[in-house]
Amino acid sequence: METTRKSIEARIRMVPTKEGGRNNPIYSGYRPNHNFGDEDNRSMQMGQVELISTDELYPGKEALAKIEFVVREGFPFPIEKGVK
């Protein structure tokens, strides 16, 4: 299988702890799964987050970040401005 990389720059927001989000902040190098689908159609992609506008990001806060996705067989759909 071919592996490709796709980088985007985005403003990301961490879900607040009281809404089911993490308890602790994240730092550059964090590698979560990103879900671009909905509850019935999950399209999970691994992506490494590099924070640009801060050193750490706490639940309920937002920041500018570069996210580099490592995907097999190309990215499944285009990422466009406004995608959540």
C-alpha cells in the first residue's frame, strides 16, 4: 500500500472537558485520530498536530496548528475550509 502525506493549516478547538473532551492540554507532536465523518460514517485519519500560535492547547481553547496526515492510498476526500 502506498503511503502519502497531506498537510493543512487550521484553527483547531479542543472540546471542553465538561462536554466530554480531554482533561489535559495537548502539545506539538500530539497524534490523535481525526474524524471527518458523522456518527454513522466515520472516516478516521491519523494526523500529527504541530501548534503554531501557542506551546500548549487546553480543553475548551483554540489555536492555529499545522496537521500532517499520513494516509494510505490517498486522502479519501478533499479537505475544504469550514470542514469540521
